Amino acid sequence: MSETVILTRGLRKEFSGRRGTHVAVDDLDLAVPAGGVHGFLGPNGSGKTTTIRMLLGLAAPTSGSMALFGEPVPQRLPEVMDRVGAVVESPKFAPNFTGRQNLRLLAASVGRSTSDVDEALEKVGLGQRSDDRYRAYSLGMKQRLAIAATLLKKPRLLILDEPTNGLDPAGIREIRDLVKDLGASGVTVLLSSHILAEVQQVCDSVTIIGHGRLLASGRVQELVAATGAYRIVVERPEDATRALEEAGLTAAADGDALVVQTDRPGSEISRVLGEAGVWLDELTPLRADLESVFLDLTEGDRMGAMPSGEDYR
């Protein structure tokens, strides 16, 4: 059985204010298996960052339990932190120092060698730019240096909260490729992100939350496949629609075609239409993407439209 690197049970976080008590995380059960990249998705205010802060000991839960590598946290957080790296907030580096100098200072403070610095820089693709001053780095390079800093201690778990926030397409691609490489190397990566297309390309599994509650969790391909639909083309769409509805299927017009929503196999659509004397010219499975699944699950959390990237926290 695969090791569970992150496990929460009934995790709850309440904040008290002038308007009363606000529940940021509501009895959340989260399980992240070892290895690969696990996406952590939710709309603005859904509790993602609060959950991450609790896991890292930066906020105290109101109730529930948490464990990292099977060790209860925050009680035994010091015993597991040498296996955990995290980029949660904007990193602080000396702007007039080079990337290499910044990492060497950090390495000296945690007992790491110069070779560890070189290895981390190469791993994030900054080897050739490591002697440039930090202030001259692009946003993407700064983010990669922050990840390099966490890699100095060779963590088994890497937590990244919105690592592509504010980056241009080239920077997003750089971070995406880096995260994929880290996951493939055996590091478990928990990736909080609002860029759903990127998550679908990078993540092996995903957890979606809303209002602090678990909405769905599992392998990305399984969640995507859970929504079945087919595009069909027939000469007599009215007769096809009638036959499908009589068989308990729903068909909606899509230009010259029909879209049939069903969890049944395509052969069932062919059989129903054939028995009605309606013959198919085309039957194409439509594969839902992660964004469609996400929007369906979080519909109650949104106000008519998806917020901008900076709102997904």
C-alpha cells in the first residue's frame, strides 16, 4: 500500500470577527499519497492556503487531526520538517547578491554544502544564471530560486502555494516543467493552483474543495472520465432525440449534431438508435477537462463567473 504523506481528518479552522465566526476549513479530510504531483484546487476563500498554513504550523486548527509522514502535527512537526519544503509566501532574498550567493548563505545556515547549492541550482534550471544578481531575475527565475532554496535539504514533500501566480506564459511553462520533473524524481508535490489547464497537464491526482469542504478527490484521469458525453450525427435528429429520451438518455442540439450525456458506453447509443431505425453517421466520445469538472463542483462557491487568478487562494 502506498504511503500517505499528508493526512487530515475532520480538520476545521474558525476565525472570529466582528461579524461572528467564519469557518475557513470545514471538517476536511485530505489524503495525499507518496510520489507524483497532487493538485489542491478551490475557489477564492475555499480554505486552500489556510489548510497549507495549518499543515506547516503557521496556523492552529480549531479541531481535527493532521499528520505528515504518519507523524501527528503540529505536535511532532520539528521531527518531520527536515523532510518538508514549502514555498507559501514571497521569498526574501538579498537583491544585490547573486542567486548563488543567496543560496550559499541559506545553505550555511542549515548546514548544507556548496555542492548542494550547485545541485539545487541545476535542478531548477538556474545553473547558467546563478551568478546574476537577484534583482535582475524575472519573476519566473525568482520563483525557481525560491524552489531551489527548499530543495537544499532534499525534501520528500514539497508544498507550493500558487507558484505560477503573476508569471507570464513562459514562466508558467518553466515552473510546470520543473514541477513535473520533481514529481517524476520521487518527490511528493502538493500544488495549489488556479490555472486548471496547467494542473491537468502536471498533476497525477487532485483534491477539489469548496467552502473548506472536500468536494472530490482522486486521480485526474478518473475525475475527468467521470463525466461522459458523446457527439452524434444522424440524418433524422428529431427521431434520434425522441428515441434517446425514451431510453432515458438526454440529447441536446449542438449545431448539426447532438450531444448525449450518459455514463453508458457508446454502443448503448448505437443500439437504441438502431432499434428505432435511426442510423449513425458519427459517434464521437467527448472528454471532459478538469476545468469543466471543477466548475460543476464549485458552482455554489462562485458568483456567476470564474474569478481572476489572484482570487484563487
